[in-house]
Amino acid sequence: MTLKTVAGMLALAVFTTGAQAAGLSFTGAFNHDNDVQRFTFTVSGTSTVNLRSWSYAGGVNALGDTIARGGFDPILSLFDGTGAKLHEQDDAMCGDVAADVMTGRCYDVNYTTELAAGTYTVTVQQFDNFAVGSNLAEGFARDGVAAQNFRNGFVDAAGDKRDAHWAFDILNVDTAAATPAAGVPEPASLALLGIGMLGLVRRRRS
């Protein structure tokens, strides 16, 4: 999957520190409606991890950069080191994230959870491409070439047209990287000693 980014492509972006990690921001854009962007992160001890998207309503990310509104309606899925699904959401409550100024909807994701030491995977995909089962290996509901245009472009759950860009923060972890090297950290993050993770999780719409 090829993604537009604010910096050149990196095979791996990892910073480690013995102290509490700082923040890392990723940006990119999907080619197809059913693309899934994976991130792998590690924590060396029990840590309160935060995962956060910015691209639906826009806003200021962990690095202080302004992210434009208009991105697709994201879903977040979190998996442990064995691939077991820990959490899945496709909305944060208004108040947890801002409403889009055009649609009035709060469709960014924002999730905070306490995680034990280990390696984890978090994925970002367009609504309603949910994880199929309880394990990452089972894939996603819209996998396959036939579903590459399953929403007839980037369209939110209410039918409003969006675009392909995403923005994602990962806070309070020891290492984090896009997997494969699809999203690239904002240039300012290269000066950080640690990688933080913004916890993104949205409630599932009925």
C-alpha cells in the first residue's frame, strides 16, 4: 500500500528511552477504500497507552501540527502480541474528540487503555471494515480486490463524501512504527527521545 506522507518513506521509525516515552505522529493516505494501516508498538512495563486520530474533524496533533479536516471515518482495532483482539471502536464520544465543523459529527477515534509489557498491533481502516473475528490473522470484513471500492470512495456512515487522508498519534509507548513502512512520523518527531502513543478508540455505531 502506497501512502502520501509529509516526509520521505522510512522502513522503520523507532526511538527508545528508559524514561516515559514522548509522542509520535503518523500521516498518510489510502489508495483504496479497504486499505488497512498497521502500526506495531511495544511497552517495556505496564503503561497507560493512548491512541488518537485527527483526520476526520482535523485539529492539532501531539506534535503541535495542524491536521486538516475531511479525512475518512476511521475504525481502530487493537491486538496483542499473539494477534488476539483486545478492542475495536469506530467513534469517540463528542467531548472526547471534536466534531467536524461541516458535518457536526464526532467520528475520530480516541482510546486510552492500560497495557502490560509486550508488543501490540493497532490498525486504522475505514468504516465499516471491522476485524472479522477475535484474531488479527482472520483479517477484515472488506479484504480482497473485489472490495477495494466498497464505499464507492471515502464516505462516512452518514453518507458524506470524505477524502483518503489519515492522521494518527501513538503516545506513551517505548517504540512504535508503521508496518510496513507506510506512515511516516512528522519531521519534528525525529528529535524526540521516545515514542508516545495516542490511544484511539471509538464506540461502535449500531
